[in-house]
Amino acid sequence: MNKDPFEQYIKESEPDKRDKGYVWYTAIGLQAVDGLKTSEYLVHTAVRNIEGEISFDEANALLQTYYEENPVRDAEDRTEEADKVSAKIAALLSEKAFSFTPNEYLSIHRRLFTGIYSHAGHIRDFNITKKEWVLNGATVLYGSAAELRATLDYDFSEEKKFSYKNLSMDEIIHHLAVFVSRLWQIHVFAEGNTRTTAVFFIKYLRTLGFDVTNDIFAENAWYFRNSLVRANYNDLKNGIHQTTEFLELFLRNLILNENHPLHNRTLHISGMFQESEKPDIEGIKSDIDASKPDIEVLKADIERLFHPKTAGHILKLCRTFPNQALFGRSDVMEAISIKPSRTSELLKEMAEKGIIEPVSGHGKGKYRFRQRNG
């Protein structure tokens, strides 16, 4: 997300504008956990709210009217959801009221997703799996549908009884990481679980005395989600174990204003994306460049990051341009028969999510699929 629209407010000396700038920046940034992007209209509306021209209620009403007058006709376009949920998150984060209860957690989901999901505020009644990019397409084992309320109540009761007295900051950070990762793993809701958990957790941290008005959630929302995944996944036969180490780095930046690098590639279980002296994938040596991509790993990445219809287009491109074949905008238009404007958007989105990489020395606007070696 482009920070520019809110940067002046985040640095603003006037507390009200600064605080509103942070809540809007966080709200919009959190849409990245589900691969969603907001519209320019939403940013314009947010700025009007920050400037004091309209209230949060009026901002929500404007968005409702806007989408009634400009309905989204593309089934894969979730901009309306991103806009409306962002506005609701901003309003929730601006409120001081909060109670540490399971009902508050359910209420946050209901407030965020009423009008978006039919199950807003309801505990899911079926079991789920989700393919994860960070796990090479594997899934976390989520809570059993038959036990969700009991598990949720238990985790809340245990946290209420827990005392932070006399703990070092390292111990506090570790405990908070364990708590939020367990809450997330229950996966009470069919959709919107991570955004609900993030909003609840931010408000809970405030009750513990932590001033989390910074840009960590906004700029690292996907890292936050991937670190929750890694905190809840074991594959011991392959030497992979659940760990809160990545989540703790995120929390240290959030709570203590430390500056640990937060790169999603460091979380990937394949080890291919582990940090080295060269921080970019381009630093991988030519023996890797010469190898063939693992289509199953690439497929898992694509299905995790994109809407099914878009994923289908991208997989067709994978088959059309295999083994480091170069392609450009016109090649994509011909291969999957989409409009020029949509082609540009798709190329930009694939590049931003690390599916393709630009290639220099072969003419302007050439790309190839990144290698995915499991």
C-alpha cells in the first residue's frame, strides 16, 4: 500500500489527526492478509475523516452509497469488501471501549463483516483447511468445529488468569505471541479470521499499556499472518516445527519500536527463501537459475495468493511460458485474452506478490516466472 496519503498525518503534531492517520493506515494495510486492495475513493474518504470533515459513521454511509451507485460487476473484484471493512476497522480502532471476552471477539467480527458475509459474528460449523504459500501448499490444523466455543472460552479464561507481574519484556513478548497464535489457530470464523484477530489483539495490547500506534501492522500484515501460520505448523519428519520466533520479531517491532527486518521469504519452509548475505532472490546463484521450477509449489503459491479465476489465468500463463521463458504485456493479452488495462494490473500484482520477476536486457517490460524449488 502506498503510504503517501497518510504520511503527513502520521507525522502530524495534532494528536487527533495523527491517531486517525494511524488507524486508517492500519485498517487499509490489514486487507493484505487476504490479498485485497482498497480503492482511491476509500483513501479520499479516509482523508476527509482525518481532516474532520466527516465522522466514521458518515464515512461508512458514503461508502455504502458509492457502491450502491457503482456496483462491482466482476465476481473476482473484492474492492468493495476491502473498502467497507477498512472503514469499519478504522472506526473500531478509534474507539476506546473494549472488554476482554469471547463475546467481544465475536462482536468485532460481526461489526466488520455485516453486509459482507452472511455468517458475520457466527462461529463456523464446519471444518476447514487452507493452502498456505509459506507451507508449500500445506495447511495448518485448525480447531475442530465441534469444539470451537469451548476452546475459545478456555483460551480466554487462561489468559485472564495469567499474571504478567515480574516478567521480563522478553517473557512478555513470548507469552503474547503464544496467546495470539493460539487464538488465531482456533479459527473461529469461516472468513475474516486474521483481520478480526488483529483488531482484537491491537485493542487488547492497549489495555496492557502498549501504545501500538505505528505502521508495523499496516506495512507487514502478510508477514503477521505468515508468522501465525508458522507458529502452528509441525512437520517433524522434515525437521520443521512450530515456532513463535517470527511472530516475536513482529511484536518487538510493534511494541518496542525495534527494527528487525520482516521478510516473508525468511518464513518459507522450503528454505529457498532464507535470508543470506544477499537479501534478494536475484542473489541466488546460476545453478538455481538453471533449474526447472516445481510447478506444484508454484501452483500452491498462486492458489494461496489470488482469487480462483485469477489463479486460473496465471496457471495458464505458467504452462504457456515454462522454464524461464520470457513474456511481456502483449504475450499475456494473447495467451489469456484479457483487456490491456487488466493485463497491466495483473502483471503488477504478480510482480508485487513475487510470482514473476522483471528481466532486463531483453527489451522493456519483459518478465519470467520466479523459481520455486521445494
